[in-house]
Amino acid sequence: MGKSIFLLVLVAIFTCSSCKRSKQGKSDIDIEFTQDTLEIGYTYWWAESGPFLSPCGEELSLAFSGTITDILPPTDAAGPLYLSQKGIIKIEEVYKIKDLGPNTYANQQFFVSDCFDGLDLKKDDQVLVFCYDYENALSLPGGTSILKIRSLRDPLVTSFKKYIDSDQNPLKIKNDIKLWEKTGLGENLRKIIACKMVPDNY
């Protein structure tokens, strides 16, 4: 009798753990962080930023959430091109990694870029970050590519993870347009939803 109960418990544990694993999506990436820093260039000349580049969306190369650990004063290091302001983010969760060969994200725990001027962010803010690739290297278009969130369980994070889990299919988050409108990205999302609904675009 005791042996039978023990076997039933084992089967139940195995079944539950299997269910848990099967529920994980593509955005649930287990990372063993290294104490290295990823420095990403600022594609300041891009007209758009954020996770929904028009008209039909672009594949993200790296997306993560984390906490700002420092923002340095602005400088003229970039010359007449833009006002350079470096920020440092401690990466806490990674949702998307695109294979860029030797330039692929390599589990660094800290992120640095000089695109923080005008973003109204400060130390200890939690953020959601969207990166692309330019000339086969990671890049950040600034602006709405760094969004302030309330926590790592912010509804924006939940919606974004659904987007990644569906291979960036905007139809999966069409009911979240009002949520993204609060960040100024509602119209961008509408555009790529409209594109997805046109045959042969995907």
C-alpha cells in the first residue's frame, strides 16, 4: 500500500513538472549571467523606435527587462550628431535573442548605451528594452526602445512576451492596443496588425 502511494506521488510530481515545462514560451529564456557588460551602439538616425517598427514589423535581435543602475551626465562626445548620455542597466530577464554569429548576445548582465538623453529615466527605474541589428551588430534606436515599467510583472511585459511567444505575430496582442497607446506605440501596433491581415505579407 505504502509503495503504491509513493509511486502515485512520483507520477503526480513528474506530471506537474512536465506541465510546467510545456507552459514555458519562447520568451522564457534561462540565463546564467556573466559579470560582463554589453555596450550597444545608438542608431540615432532611425526614424522609429520601439518593438513595432512599421509598416510590417522588424525582427527584434535582443529584448530584456532590467533596472537602471546609473545614468551619467550628458556630454558632447558624439559631436554635432546627438547629445550623448550613457546609462547602465542591470539585465534581469531576457525575452528574445537573435543569432548574430559572433555578435550574438552572450549572457552579459550589464547593458550600456549612450541614448538616454531626453528619456526621463533615472537610477532604480525598471525598464523594458528592445534592440535590433544594424550591419550584423546589435543596435538601439533610442526613444521608445527603452520603456519604463512598474515591475517585471507589468502588463506591458506580459503583452510583449505574448508577442515574442507567437513569433512576433501582432494579431496575438491586438486586444492590448490601449495598453500600448499609453506608451505612444498604439499606432505602430495598429500598422503592423493591418499589415499582418493583408495576404502574403507574412
